[in-house]
Amino acid sequence: MSEPDSFPDRPVGIRSAGARIQVGALLASLTIRERTSVSGQLPPMPEQLPQRPKGVRNPWKAATFCLAGALMVTATALVYTATGGQGDAPDASADPSPSIWQDDRPSADTAPVETTSPTPSRPADLKIGDEARNGGAVIKVAKVRETESINVAGRVKKAGGDAKYVILETVVFNDSKASMDLTCSLPIVNSLLDEQERRYDTIDDLYEVAGNPECNEQLQPGFKDEMLFVYRVPKDAKIIAWEFSEYDLTSNRKPSTITLDSA
């Protein structure tokens, strides 16, 4: 094989990596002597490839972005399917403010329940003539009477046109361990009840009512005394009961109740 005098003319400068590969393969196929001869005739290799002109996009870069976007969309769809879309469900622990998830229909039991006033508790076995005990106070109501006037401090006192007096004639026995001042102190808390469950207090200054113990007249333990409990009530009031209890701040004792008949 004869050695060629020269190679065909080539463009000045090699513009692509493919051209470099072709030249390298050709040099590899030549003998050392031929390679030296050929290398001397080739133009020098450029130090760096020329930059791509502006405005020309790299198709591989665009394809890479498209593939990455498609993978992200696929991964998002798989995560949503695995979780079952729980993020869109209403939170049961959140504040139950009005929304489409709330049932605003009224419940079946919305009608108001009628309430009645309690009837005073009155044991059926305590009536006029019976002895009723509450703590150390034992009282028997001997008689109940109504009147338009009473004798107070030696003079007649009238109840008035629309009122009347109700008088309970009682006997009080002191079965406690201390004395009792029935008129000026408060050893016995009491109330008069009518059929409307209204409670009335005694008039002031019971010690001035004729027949009552004087003020500070102490009823000693083991003794009894007569006592008038006087009340001023409406004229049309119908009296049904009387209740009393021994005064004791340290006890939650309920009052004793005696059924009465209007005079």
C-alpha cells in the first residue's frame, strides 16, 4: 500500500465532537510513521467548543424538564390515592360551627316541660292536738282561731279592713339542755302557710300580747309553758299548716309541719 502524498482538503477547524472521534479513529488505524506524517498535516484542535448561539434551545434539556414534571404529577396522584383523600374530610375535633355538616333539625324532645310548685311536706299524723318534736322543742297546737283584733300591751289592736289575725294557742315543752326565751329571742323558727304556699311571720313584740310570757322570761329545760303565736294575714287567706324548728345554726334539720283547719 503506497503512502498518500496528502489528504483531501478539510475545513479549517473541527466544529463537533463527532469529527474528533472520526479523526481519532483514523489516527489509530495508521502506523506510527503514517500517524506522524498525518498529524503534521492536520490543523490544530480548538481549545474549546464554540458556545451555542443565543435563542437556540437545547432539546435534551427541555425533554428532561418534561419528564421530571410528569414524574412529579404521577407521584402526587399515587400519594393522594394511598391516603384516600383524607385531607378533604371535615375535622370532627374542630369547633362545631354551623356548616353543611351540621344537622340543624330540632330534636324530638324540645317541648317545654310543665313544672308545678311543690306542695308543703306535711306528715298526715301531725295535726291539732298532737305533740310535734323538732330538736329539743316539743310543741302541741291546742287551738287555731281567727279574729279582727287582739289585745296588745293593754289596748285593742285591729288587723284592718283587708286583713285578719290568726292565733295559734300552743304549749311548748323545753326538752333541750338550755333555757328558751320564747318571746324576745328566737329559740323556735316558725311560719304559717296558706293554700297558695305563702309563708307568714309572727307579728312583732309577741311579749306584749296578753297571755304570753314576758320578755327574757327563760323557759328552763324540762319545763313547759303556754305560748300564743299571732299572725296577720290577708282576710281571704285559707290557712292549711304550721311549721316550726328549733333554732340551730350548726344543724340542717328540716322543720316539722302540723296540718291546721281554718277557724
